Amino acid sequence: MRLPTAPDGSRGCSALARYTGEQIAGTAGRTVGWLLIEHPGPWRHPAFTSPGLDGGVVSALAARIAGHDVRPQLIKRPGAARDADGPRRAYLAHVSRTSPWVRRVDFTDQAELLDIDVTAAERPVPPDFGTPVDHTLYLVCTHAKKDPCCAVLGRPVAAALADTDAEVWETTHVGGDRFAANLVALPQGAYFGRLDPVSAVHTVTSLEKGLLVPDNFRGRCSDSSAVQAAEAALRMRLGTVGTDEVTHLGEEEVPGGVRVTLGHDRGLYTVAVAREEGAACPATCSAAEPSRPVHHRVTEIEGLPAHV
């Protein structure tokens, strides 16, 4: 594979995107349901073709979630041995600003996953099966077969986070290879990109305290790209504030973009977001041709005092 190369000589799609300063706000892939299946690997691309997976089971699971808003992911503990034995875990997670939840299902045989309703992850009411999880799951993309940047930059981040008290997993492709290292927090659905071990630990330790660091925030996967960009811009203005302190009150299509209304205890904010075609760039290291991503650029933030 011939890796994209930036003018400064750094190689990889993520290096080129860093060099050009491509915007990361508003780039979280949109989904509300997540299905996480522990599988030590090795991982192929597509992930469900990985060796060690029961072909009949994964085919049936893929058929069940087809047409549903559920994203399947393989996960493993950072540095987990490829031949790890014993019981494994699966998680269903629902991302929502108002009704997020996570359920854990332990299994010893992959066929046991066929006994649960995996489409439940797209619904706001949690199912009556599985064990409720009341803490955040942190997923770091390290999917080398999808993009080498994810592995090279993601593995050191996962290793650093493994030394914290948070529950951390390596995972398959989450989207946005050129923004590696990428981290997703569930069930908040918060995406972060361009992390290194130091910034990742700061991001996670802050989230564990209920605070969202805005510096590397890509957006929430339950929101539209425009809302993601608007929230990211407002958080940069407000600084590090609570994960749920910025509320989404509405969005309206206007000529050339979107007008987003956000709330915070400091006031009510109207954010103007323009849609723009970005410069041609390789979306991944393996891209045969560059593409032009659509960016959602915040052009104005208007705020009203909290007492109005």
C-alpha cells in the first residue's frame, strides 16, 4: 500500500489531514444503536469475516440488524492475547441525550447471541435481558486491516487508557480513519479524534468526572453533522463543561446551511452552520482516489443571557 504523504514528509492519511488542518468537528458517523462483540482477533476487514468467528452466527446477526440503526463492532481488551479463552462479553448500547443505556451479555458460545434481540439497541427503552451497565465504555479504534493509521496511533492510546480505572476496549472501524487515533464513549456517543496517549487520558479522566474536554471532540453520533459541529464550536467557546450541560433544542434548514439552537445554563445560543465542500483528500490510506468531504463550518454563534 502506498501511503499518502504530507508535504513535510509525514506519511499516512491521518498525517496528511493533520498537516492540512482538516476540520474534525461534525464528523462522527451517525447511529444510535451499537452491538459490541468480544473477539480477540486477528481482525480482518470487513470485521465479520475475521477468523474465529462462527460464519453462520455472524451471518444471522448481520441479517437481523440489516435495515436497523445498529452498528456492529468487534472489541477486545488492550493487548489481549489472540488465543484468549473463557467467557466473553457482548454489549448492546443505545445512544441518546435523554435515554441512554447499556446492557452486557456474557457468552461462551457465539451461538448464544442468537437468543437475544440485537435490534433492541436502536430503541430508547432498555430490554429486560442482560446486565445493566452504569458506567461508560471507551472504544479505541485499532483496526489495522481497515487502516494502518488506526493501529499505529490507536494502540498506544488504548495502552495508556488501560492504566486508568475506565473500562477500555480496542475496537474495529468506527469511521474517520484520517482522524486517528479515534475514541468513542458509550452510551454518550461522544467521538474524539487526533488523540495521543496524553490527550486521551485527559479526555477520559475528565469524562469520568462528567466533564467533556472540547479540544478533540468530533461530535455525538446521535446528532446530525450540523448539530455536532455546532455543539463542538459552542463547547470551545464555553471551555470544559459537563457532558450533558449543552442541550440540543432544535435545528432548521436555511439557505446554504443549518441554524442550530443549543441551550446551556449560561444562556440560549443560535449557531449558524454552513455546508462546504472541502479540499480533495484521501479518506483512508487505502483510498484509490482522493475525495471531497462535506464540512459543516460554524459561521456565527449568537447568545442570549440566561435570564432572558
